[in-house]
Amino acid sequence: MRWLETSPERYDAGMRLITFGRVAHLHAGVAEAAVAKPGDRVLEIGCGTGAVTLRLLARGARVTAIDQSPDMIEQAKSRAGTADVAFLEQTAAEIDALPEASFDAIVLSLCLSDMSASERAWVLGGCPRILAPGGRLVAADEVRAPAGWRRVLQRLWRLPQAALGWLLTGALSHPLADLGGELQRAGFALRREQRWLHGSLALFVAEPSA
Amino acid sequence: MTATARVKDGLLDFLQTAFRLFPWPTEPGLRKIGRPDASSPVLLTGNFDLTVRRLVKALEGRDAWLLVAPSGGINVWCASSGGHLSTHQVVTALKTSGIADQVSHRQVILPQLAATGVLALDVFRRSRWQVRFGPVDLRDLPEYLETREKTDAMRRVTFPLRDRLQMALMWAAPTALVIGALALWLAPGWTLPCIALVAAMSASVFTLYDRLGVRRREILLTTSIALALAATWSADGGAAALTAAVVAPAFLSALLTLDYAGSTPLEGGSHFEERSWHIALDEAACEGVFRCFEVCPEACFERDDAGRKAILAHDERCIRCGACVVQCPKDALFLESDAGERIPPDTIRRFKLNLLGKRKIVAPGAPGANRAAGR
């Protein structure tokens, strides 16, 4: 969804529009899966305008939110107000600077599909180190719909969206072909999977495999 | 290259030049040129396909690592100034591409025109890689890699005929498509003349504009109106001819108003308000690091006689790209208005060049902060 990011103001409205409002379900699902109990330390990679951040905070989490866009962080910051959250302007590639075993959950909501394959592998591979024992990773993103009519529907729906995105500058994001597999290759065991919008939005809950 | 590959390549060259207003992304990541080893140079560029293909061609017969960073499929100059190729993308590419496992050194060569967006000091702080800004033009890369010395010619942007025509094509092609389609619909007979008019106007603006002196806008505009009226008259009037007569000068004045729209670092682009701002150098703060000298596309800086401080010797050439301001490790450069207001370096680092005037947001407490906030 990179083209929407060129303006934080239109990001939220745009995401709601192209997911027919399902993005709200995804945000709620992510927050619910990430926060087991109040006081949990959650790292949110790619917080954007803070839609998930606010939901994490509402569930009592202590949040560290990173994003590489200063505009996005500004937006998220003003929405979060005085809540218990630290915003860091940095890239996902810099999570190797975070202390070991320092988070109960890591959240990646709609940001993996904006990364290149090597970037995803590097970021996901760095996650187990910073998770505390018993910690979990929650990854939600646009994924390739299951084969058959649903994938045809997804392709048709993406066509005007892709054209618009291409015209309005910024690269195109591609639905992830095998998010579950990438999580497993990065050293995670899948615990739960949930899908919306004919299977084109997916949420995975995973834990580092022993 | 086989004949088919060459045709395909040429076709891509044309399309990507004519429609370079739109992004043409290629897959980011690490690529090999020749047979690079642990001591081979590491070059980094954005993922605008045309640039990457030209780079690979220019370095044929050499061994180097090419790191393609995600710049949204946009060329280096536009992506760096617009925030698509910034420290973030460079750090990400350096850390996640696996290049650190391939080479024994930690020096990466970037195009000089990336200097408006990629902060060399930040890249080092965040990745331990040292940034060198290479030549402006990738055609100078072979010589630069040989000598590792950037000559004065390599650091200065020129605008030769070939580049001028390419930029003219970039504006003419999409415009001709739109106007041509409209003409085809309303008055088919006018399609080709309309397209020819747009092409001629783009070509003349880009080959003549900056050579006409101070009255250039008036000269070109008058000529175009005269041309359009002549065309209308020769076609015995009519609604279509009249439309063309209106559309053509409108297109031309748009082109002129845009002042090349940043198509080249030769003119300041469409930042009208910034005309009243200029780069200022705080001589007391300058410690002679000469990053400004290395990154200025107009070669505005010189060294003083002792070689200890930079001098802003040719500020009449300055296009306010901001590269010197954001790269200076001593914060000795900033933007200053004629009224004495300042935009501090960090504001420029943050908002880049073209984020629709956001650069004017002055840090609270800074001189001129109240005025800027009231905009």
C-alpha cells in the first residue's frame, strides 16, 4: 500500500476503501492476538498512522512503535496522546539494535508486503532473538488468495488499484505468495491463521520453534 | 546481446524515457556485474529500471557489486529529493542484502545526485558503511572507479543536447497522448498537427529556454501564440483549430511555469517561494570537511587559499537543492530568506525538497517560526 503512504491523511481512508472496511477487522484481530494481558511489551514494526497502535494501547500493552516515515509517526503520535508508547523513526532492518528477549509480542501489520524478499527474510529472522520466552509474533498482510475463483476475483480487483497506485507514484506492493512459509523458514512455528476478504487478507500468529 | 534482445532493450529505453514521469521499478537487491570478489567496489543506486540497465551497460567488462535500493521505481534525483531514496532505503539495502558477507571493505559508492536525500553521516552511524558520492553521470563511472578521483567535470551537472531532448520527450509524450486522443475524438484531422505542435514546443523549450536571456518567457510565449494563430488561420478557423490555438499556448506556458520542473538540476524547479531564500554559510562553524564541495551539482563551493574553509563562491548558480545543507556534518550551512529568517538544517533533512512546502515549517523557537507556522 505504498502509494497511500505518500499522504498519511489519505492512508486510512484509502485502506478502508480498498478492503471494503475489512481492514478494521484485521487491526482488531492483530491487537487481540498480540496482547495476552495488560502490561505486555509489544514491538510494532511499521506502525503507520497508528491504527493498530491505538488498539494495542487500549488493551493495556506497553508499545514500542517503529516506522521509517516521519509523517506517519507524527500522525500516530498525535493520535496516541500521552499513552505509554515510544515511537522510533527507524527502519525494520534496524531491529538488530533492540535488546535481546525484550518483547512479549512483535506485530507486523500490513508492512511485510512493502518489503523486498531479502528484507522480509532478514527482519523475520531477527525477530526470535528479541522475543522473550513465550513471546509471539503476529503478522497480518495482503496475501495471495487461495487458487480458483477467489484468486481471479483478487486479480480483477487489484488491477484498477495497481494502475492507480502506479500513476500516483510509489512502487506497487504485491500480495505475499507464502507468508506462512516465510515465517516457518525464519524459525517460527505457526499457531493460528485467520483470513478475511475471500482469503486475501491473512493474519498469522507464530512462536519461535524450540 | 542477440538482435531480439537489442530491439527489446531499445524499445524499453524509449518507453522509459518517454514516460519517465511514471515509476518503472525493477527488483531491488544485490546484483553482480562481471565476477566481483571481496575487494570489488560496491555501487548503490535506486530501482528505476532505465538507470539500472544503463549502469550495467556502462560497467560492462568490469567487476563490481551493484546494490539496487527500493526507490519506488523513480530515478535517483527525483527519488532523493522527494524522500523515496533516503538514508532508510540505503541502510535497509546495506543490511538486508547480504553484501556485508561478500566484501571485506565497508565503502559504498552512491550517485552524487542522491546527496539531497541520503545522509552520509547517518548511513555510517546506522550501518557502519562509509558513503562516497561518485560522479553525477554514470558514464563517468568507469574512469572514477579506475582513478577513484572525482574531477571537477564529474561533479557538475551539464545539460547536453541528448539530455535536453530526452527531457523534452518526457513532457511531450504524455501530453501528446492526451491532446492527440482529444483531437482524435473531436476533430480527427487535427490529431497529427496537434501532436507535432506539442513535440515542437517541448523540443524548442528544452533546447532554447535557458539560452534566450532574461526575456525568454515572453519570447517563447509570443512565438507560440503566433504559431497557434497562424495554424488557425491557415485552417480557415473552425472550433477544432480554435481549441488547438488555446491548448497549445496553455501547454507551453505550463511548461515554462514549471521551469523544467526539476527535470534537471540546472534550474531551481517549481519552488517559487524558495526563490527568496538562499543558501548561507556560517564561516565560523565551517571546519573544512568539504562535503558541500563533493555534493554540489552546480559546483558553487571552492576551498579558501589555506584549504581550511569552504567558500560559497558561486551562489548565483545555486538551485537550492539543499544537498550541501543536509550533508554538512558541522551544520554550517542553512537556508536564509532575504528578511533574515533561517530554516535550520534539520528541518531540511526531515522534509526534503518537494514535500509540498512542508520544508517551510520552521522548528519552534527558531527565528521566523511564528511566521512560518501561520502559513
